[in-house]
Amino acid sequence: MTTNMGKADRIIRPLLAIAFIALYFTETVTGTLGIVLLVLAGIFLLTSVVGSCPLYSLFGIRTCPIKG
């Protein structure tokens, strides 16, 4: 897997994940939407640690500087 996420992506995704988790556990968002947000939080955390987003690869998006 090649890195296709820039620094901003790798900082913003965990912040969003923390917000989604907080919304779920404070019961601000419940039910199906809450579970969807928890799944998204997990995906955001995983992709930010790995530095590669499968959807970015699928659509040919790169937010990291090209190393040359």
C-alpha cells in the first residue's frame, strides 16, 4: 500500500473519529446513525495510522506530496 494521505488528512481524521465516538457515547447520536458513525470512526483511525485511504486509491486522489 502506498501512502496517499497528506499531513492534514492524517490529523483531521482522528479528530473526526474522536468527535464521532464522543457523540455516540454521550448518546447525542443513537441507533443506526450512531453505529454508522462508530464504524466511520474506526475506518478514519485505521486509515490515518496506515496513511493510505482505499477510496483515494480507487479515485486516483493523492493529498500527500509526491516524492521524487
